Amino acid sequence: MQKIYLDYNASTPLAPEVVQTMTPLLHEMFGNPSALHWAGEPVKEVLHKAREQVANLIGSSSREVVFTSGGSEANNLALKGFYFKNRNRGNHIITSKIEHPAIVNPCKFLEKIGARVTYVGVDQFGRVSPEDIEKAITKETILITIMHSNNETGTLQPIEEIGKIAERYEIAFHTDASQSVGKVPVNVNELKVDMLTIAGHKLYAPKGIGALYIREGIQLEPLIHGAGHEFGVRAGTENTLLAAGLGKACEIANQLSENSAMKDLTIYFWRQLKEEFGEQVVLNGHSKERLPNTLNVNFVGKIGQELLSAMPLLAASTGSACHAGNVELSPVLKEMGVSEEVGMGAIRFSLGRNTTKEEIDQVMTWLKEII
């Protein structure tokens, strides 16, 4: 039997077209994109094209896209960069209790140097209430940051409604869209966000590359000081190799439909689980407002990690990919009010473009044998 990969929320394989796009930059296209000669100009063109490809996917201008080393750096740049540049206007930030550590930990750092952070809770489906966000706003609020979709449960947040509130109060709004870009339509103007985070390895691009959308007019203090790369926001010679890969991955995602086949396969998987295990299996997250590829379920009375250990050919996660192997109740599930007895049996299955019905059927066979 072959190995089966159902951990696409943790990382995706490189799309073949992405590898093909990057290959020339490993050989003849070695110049510095800032150099004004024959070796630099073609590389500069590649970088510009990649920036446009990212911008086209999210509906922005290419000048509003800054390349970073990944989602974590983009989040840090958004939060710290905005706070350092705008703390004369206020010191209050609003976020949620279920954010990724790449948001929570920068917030905790900022608290140490004078920021005041409000962590808003979620309902049983893992959704933030826009009303709770509005209630948390004070005269000192300068930034709101809420993830677009949760990496563990796949639940989508009401970003557009929160964006309208932020717009009404003239507060900057950032969303970490690392998990959702490439899986669901993402348009920065429709979402009404001022900053948006992209992580390359979540959408079939390489690891070590990401991007931050920064709406024109938003001022950030750079985290890395040096020359004027990336419109003066992030110093350092651009990693054109990885940027080209991210650009191509965004172009591919822009050409695809709304992942209807993947959604159908996820629904099929859930129906198979319910038919076989009934009340023994419980869905985590919202039943409709969710990513089309993510299925986070509790196997009641079981321990998720023990189930996965009994299926060594299956790659899946017991929670956030950053905490794989941790059998303690996920903080996200805890905030949703899931009991420890039920939540200990949580497994996150995240499907991808390469997932087949035969693979889902094989996983069902394994689960039947074990449970």
C-alpha cells in the first residue's frame, strides 16, 4: 500500500509548473535584480512578474505586495511594523483567542513594550462575533487583526463584516490569510482589509517565501533595516527564485475553479465517517463557513495521536501543524468549548489537489479496522 498525505494545511508539495518556473533561476538567471546591467534586468523582470501574479490573485496593485520569508514574517511585519510606526496615535490592538502563534506571540511581545491587546473569544463553531470586535474598540485602538480562516478547524471568519466596522472607525485591519489564499476566493477590497498575509508553502509554492499585502497609505516601520528593497519596507536582496515560485503558484490558483472537486471529496469523506461511526464522530468548526478541504473531527473516547500512530502510512495532524504530536487538547478547541474527553480524539484531515477518492476509501478502511 502507498503512503497517503492528508496534511495539506501543514504544507503542500510544489506544483510542477512552479518547479519549472524556478529552474532557470537556479542556472543562468543569477543576477541581482537591483543591478542595472544584462545580468540584473531579466531577474528584475521575473520579480516584477511574480509581484503582479500575487497581486492579481488577491485583487490588489503590485506595488501593494511585499515579499517576505513566509507567513510568520508577514504577520510580524504587519503587527510590529504598524505598531512601531503608529503608536503615537494609540496603543490598543484587537485580536482573537484562536489566532496562530505567529499572531499571538507578536501581540504578547508588543504587550511587553506598552501595547494593550484585547483577545476576543469565539462561539462553539470557532467564529468571532463582529459585535464583540466593535464592543472592544476604544479611542486608543489602532489595529484589528483576525485570521481569515482557522488552520485547525477550517472555519472562515466574518472578515468582510469586521472590515466594515474597522473602516467606519478608521482603524487599520489585518487578516492572516495563510490558510485560505488558494483555497477560497480572496479579494482585499471585498474583504475591506488594509493588510493581508500569504504563506507560499500553503498553496503549492516553496517554503521560505510569503507576502504581505499593504494597502497604499498604510505606513509600517521595517523590521529589517538596510537598503530600499521592497519599497523600503523590507531590506535585503530579494529571493527571486522563491518569489517566482510563489508568483506562479498564485497564477495557477487564480486559474482554478473554486475547488469544487476538493469540496465534494471532503463532503464525501465526512458522510462516510458519519455513516460508519455515527455519534462516535463529531465535527469541529462551522458546517458551512469553512475551507473546502479541511475536516477536523473528534473520535469520541479515543486519542487522536494513538489513532494516527496505528495508521503509519497516513500523514494527518492531531491539531495545528505547528504542534503536531501534542496530544493535549488544542487551545483552539478549548476556546470553542469542546470538552477534554471529546477533544482528545481530534484529528485534522486536510485534503489537496492530489487527493483521490481511492485514498479516502483506504483511510476509511484503516479507521474501521482500528476503531
